[in-house]
Amino acid sequence: MSGFRFASLGSGSEGNALVAEVAEGTGVTRLMIDCGFGIRECERRLQRLGLDPGGISGILVTHEHGDHIGGVERVARKHGIPVWMTYGTFVASNLGGIGTYKDALDITVHLIDHHEPFCVGGIEVHPFPVPHDAREPAQFVLSDGARRLGVLTDLGASTPHVEAMLAGADALVLECNHDGEMLQNGPYPARLKARVGGSHGHLDNAQAAALLARVAHAGLSHVLAAHLSRQNNTPALARLALATALGCEADWIGIADQDEGFGWRTLG
Ligand SMILES: [Zn+2]
Ligand SMILES: [Zn+2]
């Protein structure tokens, strides 16, 4: 048995989690990126994908915002799952209320350099830094050694380094947080509009589309829009922006929905 597949438990400001699984021979490595859901909700969503929480090999945490880290400590402790994150994320998250004392925590936390790739079982993890209003945020490219899945949410702007990391990826999960016009005309107070739309906030549909146009290639087999705002975006607008960038049908673009996430996608 061999294969590389991924799915989303849900994505948006109320909680994010994604799972990626690489099977080689009899071994399976299954990593979760972020867990912004509580224990019961996380277990329910995993079950929907046919997974048992005990079968998760590790949790990679992108940054300390609650919609990404909210459930990490409890899920990791209950199911004995090790966690990987940067030092800045660890300190800012104040896991267990113990600040920098990693060794006093009753879950295993591996501190990572977000420029240094590492392996967990059969999955190569390539972290990279992004501009976002968190202490030391990272996003991830996951690989089985041949195929690559890029996951990118929570950044105010693309950078040459972000695009170098995502170039050639076989699958992309890409933040389409808001439509610029809907955000400006929407219900958020001016300060929040400035934060969300700012250089360390979130990507809008047009920014995501421009990024996608720069990293797209003939082998790109999955593109999914993620972290959509319920107030300031619609799936149709996100799909249209990304499809226009690729010159494909809007239906080909997937959506990581807040409630439903998306079902398993297979690479290769
Ligand atoms: Zn977020
Ligand atoms: Zn964030």
C-alpha cells in the first residue's frame, strides 16, 4: 500500500484543522496541521473522515491564534500526540500556562526552525515563515518525497519566499479570506477592517489569485480555497478568483468549508 491523501476538518475563523496521510508499505504517517476545534468537535470531525484521533502521528501548529491552536493542548494530551511549532508560537501560546518551560509540560512539544525541513515518519515537513500578526508564524509544505502539498493560510501578503516554497506543488490549500470590496463595505469596525486587510492580516481573493497565477504549473492537481470569512466572502467569489487565475472551470476549485472542511483528496 502506498499513497498520499489529505482532507480538511474545517477552515475559517471559528477553527481550522487539516490532515495529511502518507502510507508506505505497512506504515502510515498522519499529520494534522492545526487544531482549532475542541476535543469532542475534533473527534467528531475526524470520525467523519474515518479517522481515530489515536491514529494521528503529530500536530503541526502554524501560530498561536485560537482558531489554529485552540484544541491542540487538550487533543494532544488526551491522545498522546506530539506537537511541532516554532519557539515564538510556543511562548505566545502559553501552553499549560508555563511560558517557556517546555520540559514541564505533559505533552511533547518539538520546537522547530521555520526554515529547516524535518521528517515525521514518512512525511517530509518543509516549514516556511509568513507575514501575519502572530509571534513567529509558519506555514507548511508536506511531501512524501515525490509529491508536495502546500498549505497556506493566515498571511497578509505573499512574499518571494512563500512563492518559492509553493512553486511546483502538486496540491495547494490557499487562503481566500475575504473579497476586498465586501470587507470595505461590510460590518467590521474600521480597526478590524484595517487589521484583516493589512500587510500582516489575511489574503483576499485577488491576492490569492495573483499568488496562484505565479506558482501554477501543468502538474497542479488540486486547488482548494481556505479560511473564507463568513461575513466578507462567498465560496462563489473565491472560486471565481482562483479559477480565473488558472483559466479553469470554477467548479474545479475546491472549498475548505467552516462546517464541512473537504473530503479526502488523493495525490498522484
Ligand atoms: Zn486563522
Ligand atoms: Zn491567524
